[in-house]
Amino acid sequence: MKSPLHILHLEDDPNDAALVQATLSGGGIVSEIEWVQNEAAFVAALERGGVDLIISDYMLPGFNGMAGLAIVRADFPQIPLIFVSGTLGEERAVDSLKSGATDYVLKDRLARLAPAVVRAMQEVDGLAAKSRIEETLRKTEQRFRAVFNESPLGIVLVGKDGRPSVTNTAMQRILGYTNEELCRMRQTDFAAPEDREKDAALYAELIEGERAGYQIEERYVRKDGGVIWVRLSASLANSIAGDPGFSICMVEDITAQRELEAKFIEAQKMEVVGQLASGVAHDFNNIMAVIMGYSDLMTQKMVPPDEFKNCLETIRSVAERATGLTRQLLIFSRKQTVQLIVLDINEVVKDLDKMLRRLVDENIAMTIVPGREIGRIKADSGYIGQVLMNLVVNARDAMPNGGRLTIATENVTIIDSAFKSDMPDSGQYVMMSVTDTGTGMTEAVKARLFEAFFTTKPKGKGTGLGLATCHTIVQQLGGHIQVQSELGRGTTFRVYFPRVDQPVDTAARPHSGPAPRGTETLLVVEDEPVLRHLARSVLETQGYQVVVAPNGQEALHMVRNHKGPPIRLVISDVIMPMMGGVAMAEWLKTAHPDLKILFTSGYTEEPIMDHESFHTGVEFLPKPYTPAVLACKVREMLDDTSKPDIGRYTKDYDETPIAG
């Protein structure tokens, strides 16, 4: 309590005034009392200010306490007033309290005065504290509203049911809806169809307490139908009881940023094209020179007959080099066709053993250490081979004077990866490592290791695509690649593939022995004459009856007019003039849903196997393929349990797609 207390005492009897002062002093209250006897002095004292408490008699000549109370409550409502009177009856006392008096004390019971003053001032202090808290809350709310409404980010408070309860101006501007319209929608209502399932799943995990928050980039559909990209950050706000109450969602429109990134990527692609021309042309020219040179010698019969086999093997070898280089380019540009199946990585490495040993020099001791009870991964076996081949070649080049090269596999469990920036996310993995005892590398080289076209090899000795390809492959498979290296102490690459619980796909094992034969009638649709002739020759050599067409339109005409044995399988390129393979297959499937179709392509951006018209009897074979692989795939499809027979179609095709 304030000390000294400034008290205004309204009392006409000087003896009573002295008695009140003595009572307060005796009660331990340090005070400065201004004694007034009439209305004018009372009002003047109030107007001068500085009054902490008023003590007033109830009845005075020409004035009374209730009139004084009315003045105080009208103009100075914060000052407490205590009546001290000898004539105050119970009824008047109650009326005074109802009119705003703080307390009343009878003159014959002045012992209550000091406690009443203390209690009155405590109430004043309490009210002042409450007023300060309310003012703080008011200012805080004003600041919150200013931040909420003026924030450049969209802010949404979302309930458990996924419905916004309030949105700010920026959010309304981003989506083009009013606050009332947004609060009648669910958050997934304005998410793009492609992102709704992911959005709903993440929000369900948030509300159920499985995650404290999340951040994603997704597409929203505005009220005017426009599609925008946003970065959504959501976090959970708990109630006082600790139960999930609502979520706070921050939304940033990143459409312009995405468009800028797309333009930057296009600019990078143009730069890459220039680098590609200079970086790859050398290898391709060497390859073509070998193929053309040996082909001319054999054509002109300048090679002894016993050397023909060596020439053919050389042509085949450099052709494989060209295929490998093309595959790297397609993987890096994400246009390589992939077939993800469940694999045992030990089996993949075992199948590659002989090829890898041909890559290393005789002064390099190569050891393979397969892990025991190794887990399975979901990948494309060609991808794994590409990664391993590139890592082995780099290890070989790092050991020009020989050394040791070790390829190992093992199961790995990653825990608390968040504290290690170079580790994959926490989880179960199958790790493949390639370790050499070579020259190692500097930190500067490691920092650029996975950049496209970056190489430390002499000009003409490398394209700089090997490790960039590895990085792209591992990312596409959801894995992680890590490098550990020191100058003069060798290098270890560790590749982590997510482990899966499914059994190995036994159908993925390569065929060994003679290529399977058959007598069925097949249709080959291929616009490239050389490939069309090759496929026909391969299949006819295996005993099949083969008819061919250069494009989809000609294939439909041929099927409709076919008079020979029933056609059992169509082998078709995907991209062709006049009519492509997919459009042709849709028409064939309409006439006969059970017809089996084998698509082939070097690359395609269209997800063929997910096409709604192709539920069964459709498979894919990536180019380039060997005659043995083609023969095996054809036999595998023909030997399937369902054996469709399109025979002579009785249903006429609409001429529009054929002519158009």
C-alpha cells in the first residue's frame, strides 16, 4: 500500500476529525490528511488531485455524504470512499454501498477504520493491476491483429475438421475468396486434385499428434480457376488441457519463384547442350570411327576370314560403349525408361562380376564382399549396374599404379540422421560401398563431385557425367550417396538404398541358354526400317511368323485385312509418325481387350504402363535390346495363362484415326 496515503476527510466536527486521524495513526497507517468541512472545499480538493482515499461523514450542514459520493463517482470513479458516521443506519449503509461507497464504519466502532482503509487500498491496487493487464492484453491483441492482417503471408487457423475458422487478408488475396467463403470450405477444397491426398494425409497426422508440424510445396486452385504454387507450413496449437485444438497454417505464394526456377532450368539446359556437344562428341566420333572402319573393311573383304569374329566383337564392344554413354545422358535428363522391381543387390553385383573385372587393370585386385542375409531393394537392375560401373571406373582411374578395390554390401539402420548432414534419413537401408586405395581427393573436388560435366580427368578422357548420373539414379530411387576421401589415402563411396519387405521378383532374373523359339504369328510396328528389319529377322530366326508395319495407321489396316494365321502379339515402338504406338494400341484394345502388346522405346515421357486403357497384357521393353532379350520377352508374354487370339477382326475400325 502507498505510504504516506493522501486522504481527503469530509467532516464538519473538528473533534471527530482529530479522532479519525488518531485512529489511523494508531492503526499503523502513515497518512497525510486534508480536512474539509463543506462542499466547495471538498470539490476544490478533488480538482487539485493527488487524493488516494476519501473518508466522509454521512450528514453535514448544507451537504451530505451521499451528495459527495455522487460527485466522486461521476468525476473520480477510481478513488475509494469510506463513510464514517454515527447516524448511519443499516438501511442507509446498504444504500450507500449500492451507490458506490467502498465501505462504512460507525463512529462508535472506529477500530474497524484502519482495516477498512487497508482493504480499500488493496482493492484499488488490485483494480490497477487488472487495468494494467487488460491494457497489456489490449495492446497485445492490437499488435496480433496488425501482424495477422498486415502479414504478407497467408495465415489460416484451421480446426480439427480441416475447416478454416479465420483467415487473414493475404490469404484471401492469394485465393481470391472472402473470409466467409473460405470458412465454409475445407482446406483440401482449394488444394489441386493432384495434391489433395497428400495434403489430407499430412493434416490427419498433425491432428492425431503423429507430427508436430510439416512444410510442403503444393498447388492451390484460386476462385478464378488459376493454379498457383504455395509453400504451406502447418503447426499444431494445443488447448489449455493439452488436447489438439487447431492448427496454424502459414501460406506463401511461390508461383513467381517457381516460374523463375523453371526459366533458370531452361537456361541451364541450353548451357548443358553446349557442354554436351564438346564433351560427348569426342567419344562418339571415336566410337563411330571404329564401327565405320571395321564395317568397311569387312564389306570390302579386306579382313581375313579368321579375323571376322574379332572385328564383329570389336564393333559390338564399341556399340555397347555408345549405348552406355546414351544411357547416362538419358538418366541425367530423366528420360530413361525404368522398370522398378524388387531385387537382391547381391545377385545384381554377382551378375556384373565378370563385366566389372574387365573394366579394371591387371594391377588392381578387385574383391567382392557380399553381406549376409541382405535385405531387398526396389530398383531397376540396369540402374544399379550403371551406378556400380561408374564407381568402379572412377576407382580404377584413381589407382594408375595399381591397388585394391573392394565392393561390399550390408544392411544398415540409420538413427538420428538429423544431426548428420551427410547421412540419409533415419530408416532401414541396404548399403553398397566401393572402396579404393587410390589418390583420394581434396575438399574442393568433393564439393563439386556430382556436378554434370565436372571432371578432373584430362581432356578427352572423361565426359564428367559418371558421378552426376550416379547421383541422379540414387535420388530417383529414394536413396542417398555419400563419399569419404582423403588425399593419398583412397576413397569410399557408400550408396544407401531404402530396404523393402517384399520378396525378390524372380521373373527379373536374366535368361540363360538358347533363346526360346515359337511358331505364332506376330505383328512388328516400327518406323525405323533398320530396326524393323532386325526385329523381323530375329523373330523369324526363332521360328515365328512375322508381319510388319511402319506406323500405327498401317498396323490397323494390316490387322483389319489380315488373312493369315491369327496374330497373337503386337510389338510396337511408342513414338512414330502418322500414329504412335499408344493411340494404335487403344484402338486394338477396344476391338479385343485381351490382345497382348509389347511396347519398345529408347525413352518416353508418357507413363505408358499407367494408361487407363491398359490393365492387362501390356508390357514394356526398353531399347536397345539384344536379340536374346527380345526373344525371351516375346516367349514370356505368349506363355502367359491368357492367350488372346485376335484372328480376323469382325469389328470395323473407324476410318477417322486411320486416315488422320
